[in-house]
Amino acid sequence: QRSKTRITQARSIKTPADRAEPEVAQRLNIEYRWSNEIELDWAIVETEDFTKDLLSSLRFIRRWFEDPFTPNKESASRFSDAFNRGYEVGTPLSELIDAAARRSRTKSEVALSQFQYCAWSNQIRLDVRRPVGLDRSIVLLP
């Protein structure tokens, strides 16, 4: 979460199995200490009660962060507007992304990352409780 001038909170989402791995535990400790040092509200999100579909969907949309993709407010707004306007129930996600990319003049190489970023930042209100995949139809929340 951001205030007008700085980030005010951060969360790490890890499964119990992830947290048990020494390398992950070390990274979490570094995140914790760094966040404490700069007075950032940091916490681990407990995933024990997450369904497999929810966790899988969150991982799918979070992949934008792993790609060499830098979000841009204006292009994200154009893409999300095009996606939301063109959304049709029952249409596979890959087709929705392609159509939104054409309408928003988004390069096809970054269209998936743009969708993932927009879903992660809630500009596209995706129901992450349901399975998400390129070959699946998705459900948007009101």
C-alpha cells in the first residue's frame, strides 16, 4: 500500500512449505529486518486457509513481477479499460488479452504481463477464488 509519497506496508505470501525452506526463511528475515529499519508495516500472509484455486490464481497474476516488465500507470489504465469493456463471459483469457492488447495498442509481448499487473493491482477485478489460466474463461467481480 502507498501513501502519496511512500510505501506504507508490504506483505509476503508464502505457504507453510515455502516458509520451512532455509533460503526462503532467510529472505523473509531480511525482508522483516529491512522493513523494521525503515518503519514499514510488514507481515507474512498465512496461506493455510487458501484454496488451491486461490493460491494458483494469485501466483498466476503475480508473475508480472517476475517478467522484465515495468508497469506504467497510463498504459495499465488503457489496457484495463479495453479489457473491461471487451470482457465477454465464456471467452478464454488468451482471447480477451489479445483483444484488449489490440484495442489499447499494447505490444503482444507485454500483453500478458499487463493483464497480470492490472489484475494484481485490482484495475481488472478478477475473481481469484476461481481457476485462472490462458485457456480458461474467467469471472470478473462487479
